[in-house]
Amino acid sequence: METKLDLFKWKQYESAIILLTVRWYLKYSLSYRDIVEMMSDRGLRISHTTIMRWVHEFGPEIDKRIRPFLKPTNDSWRTDESAPRGAVC
């Protein structure tokens, strides 16, 4: 398996910046251009297509590495039926 250094070898930006932008895109409902704006507030000039390429390249690897640490979930869910029909909560 590749180490952290091998995964980001030959990349122009630091691994922390790449991981941060990919994580923001995958975790929150942000567009690539939103992330570009957030990075420009921090003094970094990154193209939205660069972030898209990072998401496509590193997203599956991040998912594979983080999956064992996530809590297992199921498809079952419950609703609260105590409110009367038509009531506004």
C-alpha cells in the first residue's frame, strides 16, 4: 500500500491542502468554486478543475482508508407519531 508521501508525490500543493479541499467537498455540500473562494481567502490560488481532479483521484482512496473507522449504520429509521395529524410543531 502506498504511504502518505507516495500518494501525494509530485503534487504542486502540500498534502494537507489537498486533503482539506477534498474533505470539504465530500463532507459538505460545497461546489468546487466555493472551495476555490475559501482557499483564496487563505491566500491560495487553486483552480476549480484542479480540485475536481483531486476529488476524482484521491476521493476513492480516502473513502477506502476511512471506511473502517465509521460507525456501522442500517436502513431502519423511526418517526415520532406523538404529534396530532395536521399539527404544526
